Amino acid sequence: MDETLLRSLTPGVLGILVRRGADFAAAEDAVQDALVEAVRVWPGDPPRDPKGWLVTVAWRRFLDAARADTARRRREDLVDGEPEPGPASAVDDTLWLYFLCAHPSLTPSSAVALTLRAVGGLTTRQIARAYLVPETTMAQRISRAKRTVSGVRFDRPGDVATVLRVLYLVFNEGYSGDVDLAAEAIRLTRGLAAAVDHPEASGLLALMLLHHARRAARTAPDGALVPLAEQDRGRWDTALIAEGVEVLQAALARDRPGEFQAQAAIAALHADAPTAAETDWVQIVEWYDELVRLTGSPVVRLNRAVAVGEADGPRAGLAALAELDDSLPRHTAVAAYLHERDGDPETAARLYAEAARKATDLAERNHLTRQAARLNTRPGR
Amino acid sequence: MAKYLLLKHYRGAPAAVNDVPMDRWTPEEISAHMRYMNDFAARLEETGEFVDSQALAPEGTFVRYDGEGRPPVTDGPFAETKDLIAGWMVIDVDSHERAVELAGELSAAPGAGGRPIHEWLELRPFLGAAPTITE
């Protein structure tokens, strides 16, 4: 059974239940039950109409739960409030769900968890494993998130940017469990880009595809981080790169610039270089200038300093770096790199070791420690 | 989304404000303390921020490899060890500020006289997963 196909039906089924009058939280539980049931039953007895099957089973689950709930409410003498908000038509189902699950009233971790379950159709256990927390904790995080957004109404379209931020987090900040979060993020972003006419949704999709293309080359067999310049470019996925570039070009042609399009453009320039030495750093610096204009982000300025170091030499990079707050994450690592390129291995070794102590993830720390060790044990020292 | 370790020390942390050893508390005060800790963990489970909580025995043994075919060498416990971990709680939160806030709440657990211990807890971030997009 194709579980991805099954999960891709989730938003549509959920939308139908909500449009029939089910409240979001109860409908979401019912759909989750139906998905679990499908995984159990389908391999032996595949339905002719998978979506229809899911709707029937989920609706039955919802009615059973609602009946039990009504009995309880009657005992507690509660009056049912206003009708639940929901999508106006099937066309809006998917979009409405994306907006709801990324609602600004949710914390980032809640929005991520709710999106993966309600839009992605993942089970609570899968999400818990992906983020290394107990299943009970993740179940509570999701049910709190559902309570938070219950009653949210969309009289105007939501802000696509909030959804993009959540999908970016799913792609960029997860552990690797049995669920491939990067692939899941790409699937969800594809769904969003298809449902909404927004160049930044395409920009994010292109960014993910272009980075995903490098996945096989990014880690050594022992799990160590391989920096971009040292990656075996023959192992990059050319099909993903081609798709990413195509999606990006179509987005850029719309002439509505945005940060994800700019980031994707930088990734595309790297993808375009047959060797690290042939990288078009001058154009990359121009895109970083654009990103600085768009975001003003200090992290972007830091990455720009690296690019300036490649385009105009390490001295220019160090000068760009000198204008930035040295408490920025990875500032010390960048300084180490530029000092080594500038022919000062003593300073570089000291800074690499200092950067390793400040690293916030293990792969980065090990990489920086190895750089310091390489310089400290170099021949002729 | 980041994990933090809240470390509780038997020894090695600065002195608490309400610094009376537990064996000088009344049994009711001990029960109240335990209840507070359990309630705190239960509350974090509800907010979706709880990962793990464990207590450690105060006495441990040092062990090291002693070469091929030989049993490991053991030593200790060392009475003079300056730093001694009593237990931990692991939380998964959205920000460093939230981690500090929760550590502050845990440090308010009641001790002697039913008053908060104001115990110093050590807050240590986990090294997370490497982000994919860094350039």
C-alpha cells in the first residue's frame, strides 16, 4: 500500500467532514482514526474509491464520537455554541487547512506538529519520533494546538508567509527518524504551491528541491558534515536540480521578489557550478545584497560576508564581517574560515576551536573541531 | 523547538536560599515537595513540553577499560567529588526564555517550612540536529 498516497488524501477528507458540519478538532481525530484503519484493512482488501472509503469511515467515527459527546454534554447541561467555521468549497479545503494549522496564535512547534498531522496525515507516534519527544507529550501538544485554533475564522485569506515559515521549519529543523521530514516538507510545499498563486510558495519549493538534491553528498559515510565546497557534485540529484531551477525561473518571471526566491537563486547558482572553484560568487553576492534589502537579517549579512570573501578575497570578507555583531551564531566559524584563507592558520585554529565550543549542533561542532585539529597538527608547524 | 536539560545537584551548585537538608524537613514538607515535582512534570506533559525526568542515587562508581582480556578497573565513590548530580528533567520548548521560565518554576519547589527552596538549577541546551540550509 502506498502510504504517501493515502496521506495525500487527508486534507480533502478532513475538509469534507468540516463542510458537513463537524468541528475541526473532532473531524481531525476521526480522520486520524480512519487513516489508522486504512493501514490495517487496505493491504488485504483495497477499496475501489480510497477517498470515498476514508470519508465514510471517518464520518462514521465522527458520528460515534459526537453521540457519546452529546450524551455527556446533555448530562453537563451544556448548550452547543455557534456553528464551526469551515471551508466554503472543496477547492478551498487544502488551503484552509494550511492556514489553520499555521495560525499565528500557535507556537512554532505546535504549528509544525499540527500541520504534520492534519495536513500531512502522519500519526502522533511518527511525529513524536521525528522530534524525539514521548508520544504522550506530542499528543498533548497537538490537542492543545487544536483547542487554540478551534473557532478561528477566515473571513479574509490567511497570510501565506506564516504557512511558508512552518514548512521551512519542517524541512530545516528535524531529527531523522523513520519519517523523512525533508521529503514530507517538500510534499506539503508542493501541495501549497499548487493550491495558492504565490511566487514565494514556489520560491520555497525550489529552495527545498535544490537543497534536497545535495542530500547524498552532504554527509560522509561516518555521518560527518561535508561542506559545500568539498561535496562530490557527481552525487547531486540532477533531476531535483532541474525541477528546482524550473520552478524558480517561473517564480522569478512573476517579478514579485521575496526571500525564499532569493535564497533559492543562491542555491541554484551553487547547483550550476560544475566545481566549487567555478562558482559565480559575484552573482551570489548580488543575491545576498537583495536578501539583505528584503530581510535586514544579521544571519544573511553573515552569509554575505562569506560570499564577499570568495568574490573579492578574504580581506574584503573580513572587512564585511567586522561590521557585524560578533555574538551572532557562526560568526566565529566564519572568522576562522576567512583568517585561514587569508594565510593566518594560527588565528584560524584558535577561532575554529572557539567556534566548536559555541556550536549548537553536534555535526557542526565535530566539523569545527576537525578544522582546528587539522591546522594544529599540520606538517611543518 | 529545542531541548534543554535541567540539572539538579546534590553538590556543586551555589547554596540555595532555603538551604535546609531534606532529612531535617517534616514528613509533610517532603510530601509537599514530591507533589510539587510530580505536578510540575504533569503540567509540562499537558503543555507538550515534557521529555524525561529521572533521579540518580548519590553514590556512583568510576569505571575504566584496563586492557584486552582484563576486567574493567573500578574506583570510588570519591567523597571529595565537588560536583554531584541528583537528577534531571528534559524539556522541549520553543525558546531559551521559556526554558529559563520553567527552570525558575521548578526551583520554587517547597522545602523546609513549606517555603520555596530557591535551589540553583543548571540549565544546559542539547546540541540539536544540524539544519539543512545554512548558506
